[in-house]
Amino acid sequence: MSIDMAQFHQVFFEESFEGLDIMETGLLNLDMGDVDAEEINTIFRAAHSIKGGSGTFGFTSVADFTHVMETLLDEMRDGRRQITQPAVDVLLGSVDCLREMLTAIQDEQDVDEAKVTEYKKQLEIELNGSESIETTAIESVEAAAKKPVDNAQTGWCIAFSPHAHLLKTGNDPVRMFRELATLGKLTTTVDLLGVPDLFELDAEECHLSWQLDIIGHFPEDEIDDIFNWVEDDCDLSIQILSEQEGLDGQAAAMESIAPSQNLKTDVSMDTAKPKETGLSPVTKPNSNKNKKESEKSVAKTSSSIRVDTGKIDTLINMVGELVITQSMLSLVGEHFELNKLDQLKNGLSQLERHTRELQESVMNIRMLPISFVFSRFPRLVHDLSSKLDKKIELVLVGENTEVDKTVVELLSDPLVHLVRNSLDHGVEMPADRIAASKPETGTITLEAYHRGGNIVIEVRDDGKGLDKEMLKNKAIEKGLINEDAVLTDKQTYELIFMAGFSTAEKLTDVSGRGVGMDVVRRNIQSLGGNIEITSKLGQGTTIAIHLPLTLAILDGQSIAVGDERFIIPLGAIIESVNVTDDMINRVVGKGETFRLRDEYLPIVRMHGIFDVVSARATKLTEGLVVVVDGQGMRCGLFIDDLLGQQQVVIKSLEANYRKVEGVSGATILGDGSVALILDIPGLVRLSNQ
Amino acid sequence: MVSILAVDDSASMRQMVSFTLKGAGYTVVEAVDGVDALDKAKAQKFDCVVTDVNMPNKDGITLIADLRALADYKFIPMLMLTTESGLDKKQAGKAAGATGWIVKPFNPNQLLKTIKKVLG
């Protein structure tokens, strides 16, 4: 029977990567002084599973590599080997190497052999104190394994006396005899001498022994194989039956037992056969066609998501409710009379509730705990702090906060950048910290929490903080701002996000050359979020990323401009006001502004920007001004009217049409018409031009 | 219908074992560790148990010992899947009541051959 193993590869890769994460976390948690046995056992188990799987699925290079790791871990687990920091570092490096190997194999690319060999060598040095000499030993064992077949031999004579408990191991002598019968012509003679009296007989024990003669030309190994599992549970002797001896021996054996009670059975190959063939027809579902298809499906890596079964159950419940509502409604509709109006309304409101709940649970499926992103940081901090000779403790808070899968995927790189920055530029060297009467070990905190419809992720350090003067001087030096520019604290910190800004006096290979922060901000903005910095000199810096919970659905305020409908993200709206003539100001070169309390805000005329000719209000006093906030900058949108608030499903405009300035997407409204979703930061930018 | 309980904490191995055995006409129930397996074995009587050795919660050897103590599983064949070619694991397994072992890595044919061997 041929089974296409490729169908299990995807699962194997997924669980192997998980296993590697477990190993990594475990290794980082190892406390050199006081090693937790369960911790090391968990690490061992992960390595062990990867080895077993990779061997089975034919990835021998991975199996070989893991074997060395496993041996090392096994010795640590048994206490035969001291756990040392260098050994743990080698293991950590090997985890990385293994991850690369698996990724390469998964993507059907070549494995970096040189690197693999290098790490394997390191492991072996750790293991043996020198490089391996094991390979030759294995070969010689293999060579010795096959014993030559003696030509004079015509069969085998086996004396088999199982111990009383044999049956309790699930081993059945009949099963073994049947197997023997497949090797040649088998004659079994049972010896009943050991059977006790009926009253002393324990039906669960075996008191029989057998004389087995088998005629056939095959090596002793094949008999050994059959008795392999029971060799400790029986007395077994196997002797060569030569042609002459065979007949004599058989006769002698028969004679010796003949006077006592003995039974003789002939088990021929035929009796064993039907049972085997009984199963074989079913074993051919794997045609070549199947094989090709599944290979193809593995080649394109599918994006999958692991969902808590509880969430699926909720979903199934919801659908059940929906079906009930639907059947109720169709009952009402079948013979509709006006007196059933209440029933109909009732049913419709139920339908609305269930649809909303269904939508929520479907969205919930895409939600993953932020720990998917956070989990890589302990390693990063461990590696970098030792590289930088700094003492840093990483604190993770709110790891179970759930975020949309897309956000999780896209958040990783920006966060790495921010944490690296904190490590490199934020937290001071131990000596400097002591001098500043701070604890020697610095703390970096990664915290995630929900606020409103947003998720906030903070990277906090208790390092030296940002020096505003230095930032400003740097920006002037780089020609990014004018010398006489007056900046608020916020604007000063914002300088960091400008392209070409780098505050490190020396470039390090840890946090690069300052090309990052502008990219970080752009990434976050592309997710519909924003990023802000607060800092206190000498006390530390906090960088907070605000992101929408999901990228697929948005809480929106629909507005009317003439016949057109637009959606403003609810989170961006601060207030809406009726402007009066005395609030309006025209500033030369800046266009229209209005005064809101003690602030002057630019006005964006929606009908002007989007060319809506049917606009009802053209004078500012006739319509409404909605004050919106886009990344810390505010402006007023001049519109006709506010309609209702609703959740809208975001459809990409860029994918279906092209990018439009000031518009982030589109949605389909309840009546089937299309409404554009406004890109508030984009509009604010437009208003400032 | 001959039913087999397949126990392994590794999903890929479990699926491979299960797929192979189902393809040969057996009914297969999967369990993710020893605790899960013991629950399932109590709920339904299986004709054979195939278990991994190294598992969290309850390892395969303890599982075999626990199962052997149940009346329904006194004589049922129980096989361990093990990469540990070392004698100690096999011996410990045997002492717990294992029928035999299959050494990883193995291919579906080897597995099937061994299963047929114990189930006849």
C-alpha cells in the first residue's frame, strides 16, 4: 500500500515550528542554578517530536540534526550533564538553524548546508568534547546485522515455553505461529505437561509450551524478528534443522512426547492467508492522481489560522439560531395577514440581532492573542542585551489581548524595531544606571490593552529618555527644520519619525541607521493606526501604538453631502458644530479656518474636494462642521448633514479601482448604494496644503 | 469493525497513523495524550492501542500500565511508537504491559504490517 506522506507535511511543519518556539521559550527560561526538571523535559519532548516526525516524513537532514540536539538534551534531562550557559546558547543557535532548515524545506529551497554543518559541529563539540566518531560505528553494526544463511540448513527447530504472564502483555502465541507459518512449512507440537489441575488453573495465565519445526530456507533473523517482543517473556531456543536431523529430530520429538498428552497441529500457509487478504482490497485508495493533487496543494503555502474550538461552537450555535428565525419568518410570510405584523417585526428584529451576533463571532475567529507577536521578544531581548553588555528585564503585560490576524502579522516588524531602539538607545549601560541611582537592571515593558474600539500596544523603557534639546539640534543639523523653529514637546518627539533622522552617536548593528522610524510610522498608519511618543529625560520613554481592533469592519458615521453618502470613521470624530459668521476666519495663503474655543482649525469643504454639485449647503453657516482628528492634527469637515452611525464592511478601493487621495476605501450601504470611507489623516494633510 | 486507539501528541504523526489505519479498513479514534487516551479507552472498548511514548500529561508507558489494570484491556495488544532505540524504554514498556513496539521513523507499510501481525 502506498500512502502519500506529503499530505501530512503541512501539519508537520506547523507543529515543528510550534515545537521550536516551545524549545526557545524553554531554553530562555532555564535558570542555570536551579533547573526545573519539567522545563528541560518539555524542551526534550519538543526536540524528540521533531526528530520522530522528520524521520517519518523523510526529512533525514532534519532528523540527523535533531538527533544530536536530542542526545544533548537527554543527557541534561537525566542529570548526566551539567546545564551551562554556553550549552544553552549552542542549543538556541541550533533552534534557529533548525527553523531555517524547516523553512527552506517547506519553501522547497536549498538548505544552507554550511550553516547546518557548523551548528552540528558545535553541538557535537558540546556533546563529546570533539567532533563525532559515531558514524563509523553505525556502519559496522549494520554490516554485522545480516548473518549469512547456512547452505546446509533446511529448517529450524524451535522450543518455545512462554512464561505464565505472556498473555497479559497482549501477545498471542497463535499470532506468532501464524507468522512463522508464512516462512515455511510449520509443524507445531504442544506440550500440556505444565497445565495445572483444573482447580488451580488460572485462566489468564499460559501454561503451555510448544515445539515448533519449520522447514524452509531462511535466516535465523526472521525467526528472531517474530519472537523479538517476547524474548524476555519466554524460554526460547532456536536450532538448525539439517536435512537428516530434521526428519530424525522431528520423529524423536514426537516420540518423546507421544506417551504423554500431546496435540499436533498443522498450520499451513493457506490457513493464515485468508485473514490477510481480507484487508488488502481496501488499501488502495491512493492512486497516482491523488498523489499529484496533494503535492500541488502542499506546494502553495496556504495561510491557515488556529481557532479555539469554543469559538467554532459559538458560531454553530449562532447559525442554529439564525435557521430557527428564518423558519419562523417564512411561516409568518406564508399566509400573511396584517394582524401578523407584530410577529413579522419581532422576527425581523431577531434576525437583525442574530446577524449581528453572527458577524461578531465570525470576526472573533480572526482574533488572535497578541502573545503571537510578543512571544518572540524574550529571545530578542536575551540575545541583544548580552550583545550590548546591558542588563535588561523584559516584562510582558496583556498577552491575551486579542487582535485581528492581519494586525498581528503586520505588527511584528514595527515592534521589533521599537524594542531594539529601546534596548540600544533607551536603556543605559549598567554602570551609567548605577551612577544615575537607578537599579542596575533596566526594564522594558511590552503592554497590550483595549481602549475604546482600539488596541493600544506600549513599548516602555526606564532608560535615559529623550533629550529634547539634542533632538532639536540634530534636526537642525540635518536640515530637517529651521533653526528658529518653535516646537512643542510633541512636535519635538515627532522629529524621530522623520526620514533621515538618527540620534545614535555611533551606528550600531543593533538598531541600524535611523532609516527605520519613518517606516515604522508608515506601517502603523497603513494599518489605520497611529503612534505617539512620551518621554521624560532620565526616566524613560513610552511609545504607544494605537490600532483598530480589526481591519475588516469599521464603526462609521455616515454623512450626507448633497446626494452623496460618505463614512467617517467614528474614532476620528471629536465633535460637530454649527459655525456662526463670527467664528469664520480667512487667513491669507491658508484658506478658510474657523475658531473653535481658542484654536483655529482649517476647514475642508467636502463638496469642493469631491466635486458634489448637488450639495445643499454652500455657505458655512448653512451646514455642519465635523471636527476630526487625524494623527494629532485637526480640521473641520464641512458637510450637509449627519445621518446615522453604523458598522460598515470595508472594501478596498485600491484593489478594485485605484488609490484616491482622502479616501481609504468604500462600503456598500443597506440600500445597495456605495459610500466612500474617508481617510481622515489624508484629508487633514490636504487641508494643510 | 476492528477499532484502534491512536495516541500521539504530535498532530502530524497522529494523522499519519490514523490515515494509514483507516485506509486499511480499521476504525480509528485519536487521542492527544495519555490522559485523553485513558478517557477515551474507558468510554469505548478498543481492539488495539498504538501509543507514542513521550507525551505531556501522561506518557505512553504509564498509559499502558493504567490500561492493563482495566478488565477490558487485560489482553488487548498495545504497541508503543518510540524513537528511543535504547533498551530501557522498551524494557520499561514491556514491564508496564506493552505487547511490542514500532521504532520511529517508520513508514505506513511497516505500521500496517505490525498492526496486522497483532490483530491477525
